[in-house]
Amino acid sequence: MHYDLIVIGMGLSGLMAAKTAAESGQKVLVVGKGMGSLCLFSNTIDVLGLPLLTGSKTIKMEPFKQGPDADPKVRRGEHPVTEDQFTHGQVSGPLGTGMRDGLSQWIKDHPEHPYSNVGLEKIEEALSSLLSIFPPPYSFQTIDHMNCFLPTGAGTLRPTYLIPMTMVGGVSVDEGRTLIVGFKGFKDFYAHYVADQLKCRGIVLSLLDILHQEMTATALARLMEKKSFRGNIGWEIKKQLHGESRVGFPALLGIHDPVQVKDNLEEIIGAKVFEIPILPPSIPGMRIFNRFKEWLIQKGVTFLLGYSVSKATLKGKKCEGIEVLHPPVITSYSADRYILATGRFIGGGLKGNDEKILEPIFNLPLSQPQSREGWFRNSFFSDLPHPIHQVGILTNSSFQPIDERGDLILENVWVAGSILAHHHSIDEKSREGIEIATGYMAAKHALENSLKE
């Protein structure tokens, strides 16, 4: 079957590319063996966390500790922005002055970074496009259009930019006024440990309803959608309150309607409820994926979830088709244009052997160390990123793959997401921003190419 565009990969960059093309009336196929890293790590939308712009100050964050120039008067876990400064409702023009200035300077200082190829105006367009399919009640918010600190399942505070409504209450965690709730038998969240780190109180609830069931994140999230289950835990928490005005749960407040779950629990408990991001799988990431999938299918996009691309057929500088493996059947698909958004090692976008790192579908050349010995630094906890985390595909300004000389390799293929070279999204705290912006722009460039033909 023939399509206008085939997107390979179902992470955030692939979904953004498919959305952008579908809005222009293109016939789109999305192929992926899974939901990408969305269901593993994505809870919020990081755009750029270094430098961290908070209020009128710039605070540099190091892993697991607050920077030395942080305001000592601000108690641990408390944000120096009052709750009445929350940006409630849909964000129009997602980049506030602080974030705009930070990104503008970052682009000037890092001309090879993916953000530099997108440009400030298009980054904002891409974020607006994302926000358009997440209307209230489950919308994404900023605090004063800047980064904020959110508590994590490790009890640390991390900077992020766009946060779902279910996590807003976690921005102003207050010592002695917040209760952290965990569940006995659920091993991916330790309430007492998190509470100790945030200088709050923690409790662990025994769940008689599922005494003999598997205690997983997805199982708990589905149980949260049952009113009787919410009622039982809500009343138990209410009995154990010691004057706390906020209650933090692991991010499990339902898959389909978390805001309704949150509101119902607040009504029962009599306190503000918020979610805390935890270890994989990410329920908030599943919500993002499900919303994209629902929207794209309504627009006529074809999904092949659970299928991997085994081969690309190339002729000269063009891709003529791909083969999709679903044992024992191999099916061929063709398109005028292709977008590669397969992610890094976890998603299978990059693979390593004894000698080097490879891109397995198109065999595109990568920016990488000359030998395996150069993949890692001598110290695992080095202040500098390990070179392996910066390996990626070289592209021109239109996100088309090029070789080390700058020559175009494939004329009808574009690349998007974390598989791109010249970024270190973990340290930068920019992963979702890069995926959203490059997915959007790769599709835009592919569409422009179609108009020239």
C-alpha cells in the first residue's frame, strides 16, 4: 500500500510528525514496535533545564542536588512562586520571556544543536501544536511561563517546563503540610523515603481489594478509575490526616480520566491531591500516547503498533519502500516521503556491536567516537556526559541525513527526535522539547518538499 508519508517510530517525535502531516491532509502510516520512551520516562514536558530559569534568578541544577546559588530562604520542596501565579487554562504562546531568553542564548551558544535547526519561533509553534490536542481538563501548564521544580519518586526535585494538571499541586510542597501516600506491595514508590527527603510525612496503605493480585502501576491506575476503590482509600487517608493540606500520590491516578480521579479524591479527603512521577512504566506517558493515537486515528492516520521495520529498499538517493516484519509475515509499504524517529538504544533506533554503533534501518552514518574505547569516560560519574550519549545522525538544516562531508544521503528521508546528533538531552533536560520540535519541523520540511515536486 502507498502513502504520502511513512513515519517510523511511535515516540513523541514520530507522533508529532504524524500529527503535523495529518493536519495538512496527508495520507500517513505510523509504524512502531512499541510506544517509544513515552511509556517509560515521559511525565512532563522538558524544554530546557540548563540553565534553569526560575523567577528572576538563574539556578544551575546538578544531578540530585540544588545549585549553590539557590535561595537559602526557600525551604526544600517549596517553590518561590505562590500558587496564585500558576498559569491555569491553556497556554497560548508557550514560551514566556524567561524561557525565550534562555533558549535564544542556548541556540546562539550551540549552533549544531537540534534547537538551532528548528529556531525559536518554530519551537514555540511546535509546543502550541502539542498543547492543541490536550485541552482541559487534562491540559499542560506552566508556572509563570518558566521552569518549576517537581518532586520525583526518589524524593529529589527536578526542573521541568510543561506539567499536567494532575501534578500542579506538587510544585508547592510544604514541610509539615504535605502527606505522601504509598501502597503496601507496590515496589516502585517508597512513600516514607520520599517524605523524608521532602521533609514531609508519609503513610503506606494496605489494599485489601487486591491482596492476591499483581501490584503493578497499570493495575493500580485501572483500580483508581473505580469509584468504590477511590472511596475506600480516600476515607482511609482522611482518617490519617494530621492537618496536611496536600496529599501526594505516585502518578497512578487513572489512565483515561485522571482529573476526575483527582477531583473525586480531593472531595473525599478534603485536601489538594497531586501526582509524583515514578519509575517506569509511566502512566502519564501512556496518557500522552493514548491521546495522540485517538486524535490521529480520527484524522485517518494508519497505525501499525507492535511491528518493526526490518528493511528499507533504497535506489540511488531515494527510499522506495520498507518491509515490516510480523512473523511469519513480511509486508511491504511504500511512500513518497519517510521520517525516521526511532529513538536511541532503548527504542532500537541505535544498535552497537563490538566495533561501533549502527543505525539499523537505513544504515545512516553516525557522529560517534572512532572506537568502542571512546564510548565512556574513565569515571562513570564524570561531570561531563559520556560520548555514547551524544552519538546520533548528522543532518542538514532541514533534518535530512548527510555524511561527514555534508553531502545529502537520502532525498526523501527526514530524521527527528533523540536519534539526532549534537545534543545531550538528559543533562540539558530537553528530551521532550527536542522530540516535539524536531518531529514538527521534519514533517514541515517533508511537506515543503512535496509542494516542490
